[in-house]
Amino acid sequence: MKGGNGALAGLILAVLMVLSPIVVSATPEYAEKTGLQCASCHENPAGGGSLTKEGNKFLQANGGMFRQPTRPQRVIRLIVGYLHLITAIAWFGTIIYVHLLLKPAYAAKGLPRGELALGWISITVIALTGTLLTVARISSFSAFYQSRFGVLLAIKIFLFVVMALTAAIVTFVIGPMLKKKKSSEAQSKKPEMTCEEVSRMDGSETSHAACIIYRDNIYDVTQSKLWKGGKHMNKHLAGGDLTDALKLAPHGEDKVVAMPFVGKLVHKTDATAAVRPVHERVFYIFAYMNLVLVFLITALVALWRWW
């Protein structure tokens, strides 16, 4: 119990150190615009720490919009910033991978638990660490509209809030609707099904049933020990067409046709294709919108750091 109290006290002390640094308005942008070195405002030629006479004048003239942390506070800020950055990389990387390589249709069948957990853990960590970093850097609300860094940060915060709101809508409103649709369709095996209908029978926890397509015939592999969880040898997934894949398999088609026959595959033309329901269309809009927001946020960071 004593160890737990000590750790809690240490955490509270660290947060207080981050949130209560010395106030100052010196910024790298100021040095770039004026052409002055850090030593013009700081007694330490490398920057940071106590201010010179000119530095104090600049501080008074700009109203103290920014904070200048001490060395211990900078160490804590570095740790918090690293956690903030690594979490953003994991979250943004997942969004880019799913949307560009797997395509949003991968999640349109029902939101996978792994991606949901990663997404919400990332949103929570980014929100907490981002708040700490913002408070540790900005001491006046005016910095959000009177400084270049503040304006870029305000836009970044706004885009993050939009992403978090869309994630909440998809998770708690659209997600259950997608899951319900997939579960109901996967339970009803019809003599004729489209590729989209078969794709929902992927053997996952929401579909239960697992089917595959071979030469426009649909077979049920749910009970096969070789298709546990809708996967075969960790290479092939249920719900898809394995006609071409079977050509490279070490066995013949007899293994496939021996499975219970479900029905025939129906190819829908573009003219007769069913219109997606509203909630599914909203899901695709949010999916691609979040991809755009990822690129916008990273562009803001690049603009802040290297422009």
C-alpha cells in the first residue's frame, strides 16, 4: 500500500511540475523572423532558462503567451510528448493501413474488436497527453490566435475533436447497426447469394457461419477443423472466392466439393446492384473523411516544424 501511495504521489508531483512552469514568450519562430540567436534573449546560449534584459523586454511586450519549462520539467514533457507521438503513430498508421490497403469494406461488415480497442485507447491517450502538453506550453488563451504556433495547434485540436466525434458515432450508433445486419444475413443461407452476402459469412464472432466460393458454387466450411475462425492455414479467409487460390493448393478440388453445398453465386450488374443503406453510406463517408483528417493533421505538424 505504501508503494502504491508513493507512486501516486510521484505521478501527482510530475503532473504539477508539467503544469506549472515559468512563463515566457520566447519561441523558435521569433528567432527565425528576427535573425537573432538564442543568446539574445537567454543567458544560456543554447536557449531556455533565465532571460537577458532583451528577453525580459520581449516577455513583457508579448504578454507571456508561452511557458518556458525548467530542465526537470523538460524531461517530463519529453516523456509525455513521446507517449503522445508514439500513440498517434499507432492510431494514424492503422487508419492509413485499413483505408488504403484493406479498404473500408473490411470494417463495413462489423467493426473488429482489435481495431476498436486500439482506436479508443489511442484517442484517450492522445487527449490526455495533448492536454498536458498544451497547458505546459501555452499560458494565455490569446496565444491560440496571436501566434503562428497557437493557430496551428488550435486547428489540430479541432480536427482531432472531429475525429473523436466521428469515432463515437461509428462505435455506438453505426457499428451496432452494421453488426446486426451482418449477423442476420450470415445466419440465413439462401440457394442464391451475391459476393457481398457470402463475404459476411467469414466465420468471425459476429457471423458464426463460414462459407467459401468455388467456381460460382458456395460451400459451408463452418464445421471443418481446417477452417477454425474462418481461416485456413492462416492464408485463406472464409467469405471469399477461392477458385484461383485452389490452383496453387497441394490438394485437388475434391476437398472443397466434399463440403456441404449451400447454393449458387449470383453476379449482380451495376444496374441491379442494391443500394447501400444510409448508415452504411455514412460509415464510408466517415471512413474516408478520417483518412483525409489524418493527412491534414500530419500536414499541420510538418508546417509547424519545417516551414
